Amino acid sequence: MDRARAELERADVAWSEAASAARDVEQIASFWTDDATVIPPGQPPIIGKNAIRNYVTASLKIPGFSIHWKTTRFTIAQDCDLAYGVGTNQVSFNDEKGDRVTLRGRAVTIWQKESGGAWKCFGDIWNDDPPPK
């Protein structure tokens, strides 16, 4: 179980770094399964790697777009082939006036270990933190 957790944590960190630094669509998309479902806040589900690739491409074209997340807890199934992660994220971009907007949120990812041993995400959902009171 400890080995599986370490592998999963490494994959998740590499994915976040790819999304925040590398900004390479293929590298970012490589962390999802071919049949993954992504459910962004306020949008319909995005199903399949091609649709997800299009979503990532469009996101990276938003002026000032950046994303980073930190998974704070992984729960791994007894057979070490499925897991879910819970964490926080931050998305920033420039609005239509050019002002910087930063949204903070919470996320759940669902992972499976593929036959080659790599962890891939097949479910990815997040929402924004509630506004401050």
C-alpha cells in the first residue's frame, strides 16, 4: 500500500507541474485515461481524452491562465488498483479588463492503475470555494 501511495503521489505532483509549468497539452492529457470524465464547475461533463485535450487547449489559450493543485489525501483500494484523491486547487486568469482573477477550489480525482503499472485519472471533478463571508 505504501508503494502504491508513493507512486500515486509522484504521478499527481508530476501532473500538476506539467499543467502549471510545462503547459504541453499532450503531456497534461497523458495523465487521464482514454475514457476519462472531467466535470468542471458549472459546465457539462467532458468525456474522453479527445474532448479533454480540446478543453485543455482552450484553457491554455485564456489570457494569463494558470492552474495548480495539491492533493492532500489519497485513499487506495485494498488491491492497490483504484484510488481517489482529495485536495485543493487554484486557477488564475485575466478577466476582460485585464485584471487578475484567482479562484480557489476543492477537487476529487479518481485513479486506476493500468496494466503497465502507471496510475491514470479517470474521474476529475472540482468546484470553487464558497465566497468569503
